Amino acid sequence: MSSCKQFPKVKIKRPIQCWIALTLSALPFMVTADELDTIQFNAAINKTYDDNIFRQSQNGISDVITISTLGIKVDKTYSLQRFTLDASYANFKYNKTDFLDYDAKNYNAAWLWSLTPNLTGKITSEQTQMLNDFRDFANPIQNIRTSKIQRFRAEYSPHQVWTVISGVTYTDVTNSQQFNAQANFNAFAFDYGAKYRFSSGSSLAFLGHKRRGEYQDRPVTPTFDSGYDESEYEIDAVLKATGKSSLSAKLGYIQREYDNLTLRDYQSFIGYVNYDLYLTGKMLANFNLSRTVYPFEQSNSTYSSTDLLKSELIYNISDKVQATVNARISDRDFDGRGQFGTIGRTDKEKGFGGSLRWSPIKNVSLSVNSSKSYRNSTLSQFDFDDTLTSINLDLKI
């Protein structure tokens, strides 16, 4: 067993929270305001028709979902310090399957701190609440997944060419219903790396992440473990945007080792390439190719790996009207079966859609969206096709 399994087990969640709170509360006494607050409120109402709520292979149930959202954005600068907040409250109401009704409280708060122009960093706290996707959560019941992430990051760049990066990340994820495939867990990570900025404006970075994760509220059995150690390494490249295009890419490698069930251990390459191209002054094309890996622990799988290709074409018909079309195909494998079973599963999914957005005045927009998805699985009970149609009104103050 690796010696690195020990250091993250220290209970650091509350100290980090208290330190952030005390530091932020002391800021008004440490700095002097030099500009007015920037605050923006927004409200939105969305009506969505979903013809297969539970992503069933047959006898799908349709419903209309009404989503009402209130939000606030704050962006405030004090001397060298900057503070941002993006918070929203959303109410989801289902017309027929009303047992799925829920409220989501989401936020992303950040302090972009600076001790000197060469020593900077960021402290962030965010929360996301959403209904578990019925693509994966097969039970037709409400299961709300709450993700909380707290980060501290510091960057030192004495000559604005080389930058040394270090930080910590704490993650806490809970489900309102038991979901062993993606169970409740918390994880502590040490993040480190370096970045090089070219004179052209492009950059190349190496980042490493050393994580310790522990599962919560799930009994240890011959099938499920109590925790894991994970190492991730990545190279990130950003090419300076020209007048017509921009390119960013990541190549990474992830390796996870479980505490006791070594047959669940896995490793994989991950990454993406994202390319934007202005075909004309009014038309933008986006292409994205990615490979992602996420834990998905069942009797016949430990993780899923997804290869995804998607593209989008955005056309600004006028200053007030924008049209978008998109398409995607993906191949998802459920791997890491070990000795738990021999039945594999591969999902092939494709989809396409489009939207039309009208902004009659600066802070008001009305959009209509439609999308179609298909999934063909080697296990036929996971096949489905689904159509989503929605209309959305957004107001900003």
C-alpha cells in the first residue's frame, strides 16, 4: 500500500471553511474600496417538454417541466483584490411526475487575491444541486445530487513567464437516495504544477493532482470499498486566439487505487481538443473531441470511459437574432469488471439539436430549443430515444 494514503485522512473540511470565512470577514478592515459595486439580478422562466422523462427503452413517460430561476451576480474590486459571486435559486416543477419536484440552490463564490503583482491566487467555494440523470440512475424516483467544492490556489510568477502553481481542493458529493454506482464521497486533493507563457500569448502547463477519497454511508462489502487514492497528471495547451480561430487542448493520465479491492484499480488516458473557427464575421463553428473517465461501481463495472465528438455552428443573423445547430456522437464503455462478472456494456449515443434566440433589447432574451437523443446499448434494457423541446425567457437587471 502506498505511503501517500495517510496524509489526506486528516479532517480538514471544517478548518478550511472556518479559515475562509474568517479571512473574508476581515477583508473590509484590510482594504479600501476604490470603485462602485457591480451587481446584476436575473430572472428566467423555462418550459420544457420531455417525451421520455425516465429514459426508458419502451413505454416512455412524457411530461412538462417548468423551471423558475432567480439569480444574482456580484463583481467587486478592492485595490488588488477582486470578489465575485454567482448565485441562483431554481424551482423545478413537473406537471405529471410531481414527486420529482425540487428546489436547487447553486452558487460560485470566489476571491481572486493578490499579495503582489507576482503572487496571486484564488479561493473559491461552489455548490451544484441537480436531479440525477436517469441515463444512469435507473430507479424512477427523485434523487438529488449535491456537489460542494472548495479550492485554494496560489500562483507565483516573478517574471510573468514561468508560473509555479500549488493549492488544495476539497470535494463533498451526496445523493438524497442511495446510489452505489456513484456513491456519496468526500475527497481531499493536493494540486501542483507549472505554466510557461510564450511571448506570442500562448501557454503550456503541467498540473498534478494527488487525491484521497473516502466513501460515506455505504457499507464495505466484497463488492464495494471504503476509499481510494488517485493520481492525475495533465498537460494543458492554449494557443493564442487569432482573428479567426482559437485552440485549447489537454492530455491527461489518471490512476486510481482502492484500499482493499485491488481488482477495482484502474488507469486511463483522458483529455480533449477544443477548436473555435470563425467561418465568416457572423458565423462561428466549434469542434470538441474528448475522452473522460468517471467511477461507476457496479457488479460488472468500476468506471465508465466516454469518447465524445461534438460540434456546434452559431450564426448571428442580426444583432438581435442568433441561430445555433449542434450534433454529437459518443461511445461509452463500462470497464473494470475484474472478477465481479463477465457481462460487459457499451453504449453508443448520438444526438442533434438547434435553437433560435431573440434579444429585442439588451437585457431581455427569448429562446426556443429542441434536441433529439438516441442510445443503443449492448444491454437492450438501456436503449432509449428522447426528444426535448423548450422555450426560455431571460431577464437581467
